[in-house]
Amino acid sequence: MISSNPFSEISATIPAIVMQGYVVVMFLMVIGGTIVDMIHKGSARYFFENSKKAKAQAVRPVGAGTKASLALQTVAKEVLTSGEFSNQKRRLSHLLTMYGFIIFVVTTAIMIFSYPTPEVPTPSYLPMLWHLGALMICIGGYWFWFSIRVDVSSEGNPWYRLVRADLFIVSLLLTATFALIWSVFQAGDIAGWETLFFVLFIASSTTLFSTVLWSKFAHMFFKPAAAYQKRITKADGSRENLPELADRNNPADRDRHSMELLKDAPMDMGLGIAREAPRHY
């Protein structure tokens, strides 16, 4: 099952050109939805204006080499390793879901466009990666949905409570789940059930890619840009119009009125509110 291309198996019923056209339409919907989201929320204008303001308030220049280094740091931390998550369970869940989604989408496109029919043998590693990607989405996504997300783990809301912000994760989980079930029934050649779960797979994936404007999908593109801009403002000293961080080893900072109560306080004040998980709902 996991070594066979499920899309080539249905090419006798659904022509390859139809499947390829569907993928192109979904791709265009993501681009269109992201652009409309940027216009609706003013994200692009905000970043442009914020960048101009930061340049006007900069106290030191930032060279091309520094900018390239900051871009690499952003890619390494915020994109590749999701280092902004302090909760390690949340971070692992996010990484499983993110990389599973990338593997799932990329292998889907490759199999549909390069190996659309049984006449063109599909390398066995591609379907295996496709199934692995879907499984990673399910592990990371269901772990997040039932255990990690704040409104369930800390606010006491039931796991089945749905709001519009859940549109992305729910449609993503359903897409991966129905894809795996469809593959199982297709391998078992169980008529009827195979068709049902294929239809559910297509319905959930269409929801996932066509509702970018109302989901958190576009957030994936904004987050790295915001993280990079924040690094730039720290490097040029503008700091988004915030003051420099106080240093108690610096007499000028230590003797400021706002630091008076902290003069003799220990540098390490313990865990504080991080001492235990916020489960006091």
C-alpha cells in the first residue's frame, strides 16, 4: 500500500489532466487568498511603513552582510526549527505538522505531474514519503488539537469547540486523515468506500486551500517577515521605538528611578509564573 502511487491508480477514472488542473487551481487559490488577505489586513502596507519608520529612527547603519546574516538566522530559527516556541511540546508538534505538510504537498505534486498513470512507474520512495507526510500531519496535528492548544489545555474548553480560527488545522487534519484512509481502501480494492473517502479527501483539501482568507494559512508567510524585521530594528537601534534594555551592571541604568527597587535584587529571581503549567481554569 505505502509503496504504490494512489493517484496513478485512479487515472483510469479521473484523467491525469483533471488532477493536474486541480492542483494548479489550488495553488492559484493559495496565492490569490494570500494577496487578498494582505490587502484586507494591510499587512504589506504595515511592513513597508514600519520599515520606513525604522530607517528614520535608526541610530546605526546595517550593512548588506549583517542583513544577510540576520536573514539566515531568521530562516534557521523561525522557519526551519520554529525556535520561537518556548513550549517544547508545542514546538515538536508544530515541526511534525509543518514538515509533514511540506512532504505531503510536494510528493502529491510530483506524483500527479510526473507519474500520473501506471504506464509511468512511480519510484517507491515517493508514495512512502507521501504516506509518511500525511502520518506526520496526523501525529503533530491531533496531538496539538487534543492536548496542547491553549483553549483546551489551559482554558478548559472542550476539544470539539470550533471557531473560525480552527479552519486551517481542522481542514488540514481531515485532508491527511482522509488521504490515508482512501489509500488503505484503495489498496484493499473495497468498492464504494474507496470512492467515499476520495471525495472526502478532495472536499477537505479544497476547503484547506480555498479558505486562505479566513484561516491562519497566510500567517505562515507573514511570520518570517515579521521576525526578520524585528531583528533589523534591533540591529539598527530603532527597536520599534522602544527603549534599550536596561543593564543593572551599568551604573546609569542601575540608578534610574524605575530601577530603584531592583538595585539589590538578585539577577536570577526564579521561575515565577513559569514555575508550573497554567492549568488553573
